[in-house]
Amino acid sequence: MDVKAKLIHRWMNYELFKTGDKFELFNARTGEKRRLTKDEAHAWVKDRNYRTSTGTIELITK
């Protein structure tokens, strides 16, 4: 059986998916995909929940 990715957060052109214990950030505008650690994914969601302005997102990863 195939495990489908679950959308756990959407913000502007970005969608954060979780498949099993892996996280992937997808930019719908550019098609870029980036894998995140669990800590990075949680920090990304927390940061977006507090933002009110629009503009370019720069996701800084380790």
C-alpha cells in the first residue's frame, strides 16, 4: 500500500507535507522541494502562524 503525504500546513505558495516521519516543504510557484527535519518543520509552522505580512520567504536550514 502506498503512503500518501499529508498536508499539515499551507502558507502563501508554500505547502508543508508529512510522509511517515519525513517532512517536505513544497513551493507551488517555483516547484522547489526541500526536506526538513522535524525541528525545522515545527519551527517553520510556528513562524508562519505568527506572520501577518506577505513577501518572499527565506527558509534557513542547517
